Amino acid sequence: MGRFGKKGRYSCFGFLAVLVLLLPYAMARGSRDGLSAMSGTLPHFLQEPDDAYIVKSNPIKLRCRARPALQIFFKCNGEWVHQNQHTSLEHTELGTGLKIREVMINVSRQQVEDFHGPEDYWCLCVAWSHLGTSKSRKATVRIAYLRKNFEQEPQGMEVPINGMIVLHCRPPEGVPAAEVEWLKNEELVSSIEDINIDTRADHNLIINEARLSDSGNYTCLASNIVARRRSATATVIVFVNGGWSSWTDWSECNVRCGRGVQKRTRTCTNPAPLNGGAFCEGMSVQKSTCTSPCPVDGGWAEWTMWSVCSSECERQRTRECTDPEPKHGGRLCDGVALDTDNCTGDLCIQADMDSNNDVALYSGLAAGVVTVVVLVIALTLYRRNQSEYGVDVIDSSALTGGFQSFSFKSARQGNPLLMNSSMQPDLTVSRTYTGPICFPDSMEKELIPEPALFDPLPDLKDKVHSSFMVSLGVSERAEYHAKVPSQTFPRGVVQEIGGGGGTLGGRGKSQLAPVQPALVSSMTTGKRPLRTNGVFGHGGGRLVVPNAGVSLLVPHGAIEEDTTWELYMSITQQDSSALSDEGQEILLSPEVTYGPPGLTLSCPVALTIAHCADVSSEDWNIKLKRQAQDNSWEEVMTVEEESTACYCLLDTQCCHLLVERPGCYALVGEALTQAAGKRLRLAAFGNMEPNFLNYSIRVYCVNDTPHAFQEVVSVERGRGGRLLEEPKTLLFRANSFNLQVSIQDIPQFLWSIKPFTTCQEFSFTQVWCSSQSPLQCAFSLERYSPAANQLSCKISVRQVKGHEQILQVYTTIAESEKDTVPFFTQSDCTITSQTGSRAFKIPLSIRQRICATFDTANAKGKDWQLLAQKLHIDRNLGYFARQTSPSAVILSLWEAQHQERGDLDSLASALEEIGKVQSKHSTSADTLDHISKTIPSSDSIMNRSSEELDTNHT
């Protein structure tokens, strides 16, 4: 059906002519059939044509039904449809007897496509009766389709919890218009079941308040009678930003007496960050100053008058502990509150039996006193006879731990762990700990008299010796102290120290305190000793745990004259108990103990402990803890706070502590943010397996402290392993991501890996909380031929979404044990203690002049503060202020900080700078200028002989 041609028009006119001729006949017949039933009625449409859509190439039907109707014809796009294209049906309605006529036509896709009018293709019906005609509604016919591409697809988004989610969707163009539905994880989203969801707004999906359950993959689904289309999937993540919990109660004041610090904490758990939400901003620790009342020890008041003599010949008097009364936890008075006395001068007569008992008692007491006197005299004579040999000779069985003697050995230079010494290590990507390792093995003991104490006036000359440069390996002369010799002792050997004998507690005694048993078995099992001993006197000295990054500096004068102490240091090997129960703290250093417990010192000692924390940012809360007598751990101080009980100087790789109480100390840390990191030391070792075809590579990841790495060296010494690459350092962040170790670039035609596993992984908790046991993973390689004696590969160690470090392996495979050169060529250090002037960089004479100059109050009274400022030790000045000699303590801390890499040029420069600042005070300025010029430089010590130093440095 469509537009008619010329021939079609003629046919239509003929049809109309026939219709006109037949109309009277039809009207007459109709009047006969239905006039009696209903007269004067126009045709009424019982069914009008509906709008229709052509799907693909299938034609559609248009239908009309009317009563009473003699004829019904369709008219499309203003033109009549030919009669032979109509299908008609006719029947009589039973109730009324009227004629009902129904007509249908087909409309094809081609007819609709050929029509080019101003509007859509349309059709209507025209019905005739004897009274007239009626027209139906227009029905449009359109070709249905649905395009493939969405006009707008939903986009993935991240929204905070309780935020609004709006996903936009504009379906593809289509006829009829497409309907839109939403799928979440392939399930239909219904706004009827969930009032929080609205899908009615212009095909968009709106979630008014986002919940965690709303996270998922969303898809927009468009469909009509032709097809169904899916949009790209949009991922919606509902995240939770971290929120602070409530503050805990304020802790107790960290000092028992006076002004201190108290703190409170909070955690990022209200709520905890989820799905990438932001970590809480701000600090998790808040500190405040506090004041604790000082304890007042009780004191006795005066005795009362004696009472009247009783019948037992006794009189009494009393006193009370009220002068003052004990307060705030102070101690009660020592002694008795009741005193009795015989008021007759022991002339009171008792019964005979009591008298006999008293005589026997007094006789026994007299005999005991005589025996004790004889023993004391004999012991005194014996000790005087032994005084020619130095200190008292004590059987080692009397101590809880004995000493071990070792031969003196010189340490090889360079890195003895590398298998091929000709290969230069890549020092640009690795860091080596610069803390104390061991002392040079110098046996020269040339002694010269020590100069007397210097006056701070500039006209006196200083005799400066280069013995303080022992770390440079130059044989120098040591200062000699008449009472305590200045020498270097081998580890574990008790040096006989001259001096007069004396009774216990008197001057000249040698206080060899009982110590824990030495770890003798460590030498047989391949482990390095974890304990060292040394005997120290008034001259002070230095004690070192070999290759562990741990040392102890005892300043000159810390021990009383004519007194010696046996000091020890040890490192705990067991699992740490210093961590809190909350599980948020990790151990950053080894647990170091120094003693003996009864050690008495006149000034603090400097304890140096290596740590593995990355202190370049403020993402750590680092604390110093000490083990109490009941084996529990107490917090001494937080590194950032100021304390008068302890001083902490935190460097990049070690911590220098000024402590007065012996005990066990450790550094622990709590990560405040995910950016906090700790250093890991990475090392790869390898050796042939017994069949000479398999080669084993072991990769270790340990805390970057010398002690932790020595544990690995001890294990590999027993296995016969080789160090394949210079150890390197990796920064491991507190971001909860794991550590992956993979092997790469294996020669494919020479080697194969077993069991075909090239990547291994450590969980975050394993790496972050590891302290004692080293983490290890192993790769087993098999060579196809014994002739393949070269192995090269790369080992990648990386934290997921973090830093990466590459260990380059290039080694030659030895066929037999005799061809193998072990990398453990360096023997254990045998010298772990130095005493006297050889242990210090600053000569004693210069140290005394500096102290005398800066400890003397000037017009402002802050000379030692200026010294601390120029030496960059100007934090927590309150600690120095309570010392008898602040300058001496500052210099001791400088000594500990510069024990390896430092020289006296920086000290001389600081003194010269201070002299310029105080140029208005001529006396002090001249003194400082003179002192700075008397300090020898490192170059002068290296290039000049001892005689030149004695002549030129005054």
C-alpha cells in the first residue's frame, strides 16, 4: 500500500463510480434490515487502529471494527487503500440485529521506508452507513530499532560513607524509546525494595546515603522491542575515612618527683580506615607537663626524757618519726622508736640462775670477738702480701661467670664477606653502619706522664697526644695515670691493676661485680659472642660488643680514684618482652644490658645502640624502655620529649643515651602513619649442594642493625655459604603491603630453577614485626652441564606498592671444596675494651681546659649552653643543667656521637666560633682561641710524628 500511480488513480475513480451506483441499493437493503431496529445512527467504531512498530522485516496489521457499517476502507497518508488490499469480515450483533464489519490491512517495511512525508507514516479508517460516514483516529507506523552505543555510560566513583552516589546513563537512540534498568553485580536493582535507591530521575541511579554494602559493579541495561544493550561496568567504592577514638586517660607523671611529662593516646579506629579511606590527621600521642609531689622521708624527733628506773633496773625513752613525717611515699624512719637502758650500771642483782646464764653468755661473746679479731688480722696480713701483684686475686669460681682469654689478631681491611675481592661493590646503592665495630689491635704500650689539670688561662701550654686517634689505626702514645693504667685489654681478660690494698669499701678496692656466665658455647656453634667485659678505673674508657653496633663510653672521672669496676655489656638473644600488649609497638634495636647492677658513678655514661628506624620524618613515636627488677618493662622517656632522668640523641642509624642507672635498655617504636618505615638489610648467599649440580641461593631480609646481620653471618658460616653481592638496604613502609622476593634473568640454556618457582613472598606482619629471627627464602638452581661454572642473575626484593632493591649476582662455581675460598676470612675481634686516654678522641688536658672555661659562670651564665648549641646538642638543656659539670657531659656525648667518623677539626671550629661570639669578653675569648689552636687536626695527626706534635701543638 502507498502512493498510487496514474493507473492506480483511474482504478480508484472506477471504484467510486461503482460505489455510487450501488449505494441506493445498499441503502434500500439496509433500511429493510435494520431500520426497524435503529434509525438515524452513524457508524460507531468498536476498534480503531493502534500505533505499530515494524520489527526487522516483519509486516504489521492494522485493524478496524464498526457498527452499523455498510463498508469500511483504510486511508493512508491521505490516499485510499485499494479494495483488494482489504480483508473484511461481517456479522450481525445478536442483541440489536445491527451489522458489525471488521477490516484489516498489512503494512510492510518497504512501504514505510518509501514514504517521505513531513510526518510519520499514518493510516485511518472510514466507515459508511445509510446516514453518513465516520472516521477513526490516526495510527502511526514506524520502523523499530535500537542503536549500539550509549549516549552516556556510567562512570566508576569513590564516595565516602553516607555520601550521595549518582550514576548517569543515557541509553542508545531507538524506536520505541529504550527503557532502562540497573544491575548491581548482575542482580537487578529495585527502588521498590530499597527506599534509599531512586531510579526514576532521567534514567540515572541515585543512592541518597551510601552504605558499605553499596560498593559493587553497576551496569546500565537499555532495552526495547528490538534489542537489549549493556553499558560498560562502573565500579563504585564506598570508603571510610579514619576517625580518632576518644583520648585515653592521662598517664601517670613520668617522674616521681618534680616536673615531668604525662601523655594520653588515641587510635585511628573510630572508624578505622577502610577501602582506601584517609588515615586520621593529627597526632596519636598528646603530651602535657605535670608536677608530682616529691616524696619526703621521715625523720626522728628528739628522744624524750628517760623514765623512772623500774623494778627490773631498766629505764626507757621514746621518739617519734615526725621530724618530718613521711609524705608522698617517702621512707619511714630507720631505727627503733623505743630505747632501754640499765639504770644501775649493770649492778642490779638478779636471781642465781639468771646470773649464771649471763656469765656464760658473756663468756661466749668474748670468745667469738677474739676469734673474729684474729681472722681479720690474718686476712689483712694476707692482703698486704698480695698487694705487690695489683688487685686481689679472685678465683673465677667465685663469680657467676668467668673470663675467656683470646689471642690478639688483626682485622683484614675491606669487606671480607665478598667472594671475589677484585669486584668493586656498588656503594652508591647500599649503606654500611658506621657505628663501633671493634678496636684496632695495637700492642704498643709506650707511656708518658699525664699533664696535671690545666688552668683556663691562655698562657699555659698544653701537651697534646694523638692517642685519641686510635680509630685511625695510628700507633700513638697513651697518657699514663699512676693509679689506673691506661691500656687496652683483650676481651674477657682481667688486667692486674696496681694499687695499695685496703679493706672492703675503702679506697683502692677492685670491685669485680658478679656477672652472668659468658656464652662459651657461642664460639663452638659459630655465633659471635654476645657479651663483653672490661675493668675500668678513674681514667674511664670504652667497652664494645664486637660487630653489633653497641658500645659504652665511661667518661674520665666517672669512677672514683683508687677504685676499679668490672663492667660488662650483653645483648639479649631471646624473643623480646619489651613490647606492649596492644601489639602496635615493634622493636627497633637489640636489647642491651650493661652493669653490674650495683655500679656507682659520679656522672652519666654514654650508651650507643644501633637502630633500624627511618627517622627522616615525624611518622614514628620512638620510646626508650628499661627492664625493671621484676622483668617487666617501664618507659623511660619518649625520644622527642625533654627529661631530666635521661638524655637521648637520635642519629640516622644509632641512638646515643646518657644514662646513670645500669640495666637492660631497648628502643621501641609505634608507627603514627603509614609513611613510617624501617630499614631492612638484604643479603644473598650461595653454595653448591653435595651433588655439584644444584646451586642454592638464600636471600635474607633482616633489620638494618649490625647485630641482626651478624646472626645471618653466623648461620651462613655453618653452612659454608658465600656472600654473592654487597648487602643493600631497603626501606619498608608501614602500609600493610607484603614483601616479594623474585629471581630474574637466569641463563635459560645453562641453568633451570627448581621447583619452577621464581617468586616468594613474606607477609607484612612477618617483616614488620620481625626482630630476632632473620627472614630467609631459598632458590634452588640446577645446571644442565658440569661445565657451566658461571652463574649470573638478578634478585629483586620489593614491597608491593613500595620500594625495590636489586641484588646483582655474578659468581664462579667451584667444583670441589679445595677450590672454594670461604668468604668468612675475618676473625672475631679480640679487643673489646680500652681504658684511659687511648679510648678518647679529646685529649684529657684539652677536655679539662674546656670544662674549666665553660663551667665557670660568665656575665650571662650560659657558656656551656653556647657550647651545646655549636656542637648541635642543644636539645633538652635541662638535663645538662642538673649535672655537676655540664660541659663534661656534653663532651662525653660528642665523643660517643663521633667515635668512628669524627675528628677534632669540628670541635676546634666550634670553639673558634664561640670565641668570635664572645669577643667582647677578652679573657674567655682568648682562652677559647688558644684552646681551639691546641686541638690537633686529623691531617696533622696522620702526617706528623709524635715528636712534631709535641713541638708544634701548644
